[in-house]
Amino acid sequence: MDMLLTIHFSWLGYLALALLLSGLAFVFAKISLQGLSAPQSVLIAGVTMLVLRFTTLDFRGFWHSIVRFSSHQWLLMIIYGVLLAVAWITFYLGLQMTDCVAVAPFALMVPVIRLVIALIIKRSIPDVPRLIMWSVFALGILLMGFGREHKNKIWWLPTVTGPVVYALVLEGTKRYPVGGRDSIIHCGILMILCIVSCMASFLLKHGDLKKVTVYHVLFGVLAAICLHYGPVCASMATAAPYPSAVKFIYALWILVTILGCRLFHKESLTKIAWGGLALLVVATACRMFLL
């Protein structure tokens, strides 16, 4: 059992921890990217998450199971691992190019992209209220990202590419599952991610490797711990008497990110970005309580 789960909290404690971890993940990742390249940070995150997963999974059992995979299973796992690495690396590149407070909201774009993919595949339009809600939600994200000046004019390219590719991974694993135990599959995909990130680190190097310190590596590890345990703590808070309210509060982890960006990176929202945040909150409330 995960070390974190051996500590007993009330549902309120798990919710607070989930908000804190999920909200600070990209804040810490931005700090690591001040000295590391995007592939290096992703490699550190991947290795850290592998170690955390192997705290609940026997390595011998994992290896014994994975060597018995068919060529079809291996092919799917490699494809998903490569795509996941591309998603992480491109999103981290976006974080490296511009302000964290502008890039982090795009992590919320994944369900919108999955909706678009479903529309393309099924060719069916959802009910009008739901379509309006997701449109307002997407508009809020875009306003938070584009409602400010950016020194690097192509910051949006990797920032948008990351969620798009990640949504493709989620849809792929849903429609074309690898087959087998989820824990084994997830570790296998993470191993592929680490290999791809290691190879990419030789191609996408940081401008000044002398800036790399233990400090940057430490925050890369902390970011991975936050990404791993944030959803875990959120799932532990589902025993709350009002689950819809808990889901609504957790969905607003971006507020913690905004506060973290202010404290760690001296970044703040513009008036346009505040308007985008308001649209996000309204759309999220409608999704949780009305639709």
C-alpha cells in the first residue's frame, strides 16, 4: 500500500491534500525547468512515478508478466508510451517557454479534446446545454492562456500539442486496450516514456547545462510526486457526504496553481485571464451541479 495511504485523514484532509498536490505540480515543474531541459524533467518525473508504482507492485511479478505479452500488446504499449512521452515533453516545453500561470490551465483542456474526438468518430452532437458548457469551459482556458503578452510567440504550439496527444492516448487505451492488469500496463507505458525521454534529452538540450543543480532535480521529483498522489488523494475523498461538492472543489485545483505561481514565480493574472478563470468556475459549477 502506498506510504501516503497509510496515513489516515478524514475526507476533508484528503481533499485539501489533493488540491495542494495537484495545484503545485506544474509550479514545481516550472522550477525544475529553469535548470533542466523538458525531456530531462520528464525523465525524472517518469522514473519517480515508476518508483512510486513499484512500492505497490512486485518487480519480479511485473517482469514475469510483461515478458509474456504478445507482439500486439507490446506494439500498443510502445505506441502509447511514445505518445505519452510526446505529450509530457511538449507540455513541459510550453512551461519552459512562457509563464506557468498561462500554460497550466491547458491541462484542463483534455476532456474538451476528448469530446471533439468523440464528435469526429461518432458524428453525433451532444445536447445543447452540455455543448454550451464545454464551449464556455474551453473559452475560459483560452482566455487564461492568450489573454497576456508572451515573449515567445510560439509558446502555444507545444502547450496545445501536449493535451491533444494526451487525449489521444486516453482515447486509444479506452478503444484499443493493451489487455492485462492495469498496474502492469501503466508501469510498462511509463518505462517506454522514460526510454523516449532519455533519448530526447540528447536532442533537446538546455541552453546552459551548468545551471543544472540538485535543486532543479529535487523539484522535478516533487512535481512527479504531486502528479502521482494528487488524483490518489482525490479518490480517497470520495467518501464525503457531498461527493458533487468535493468533485467541484477538486476541479478548481487551478486556483492553487495561480497562488503558487504568484508565490514562487511572481506571476499574476491579467484582467482578461481573470475573466477566463471566472468562465472556468461557472462552467465547472454547471457541469457538476446542473448537467
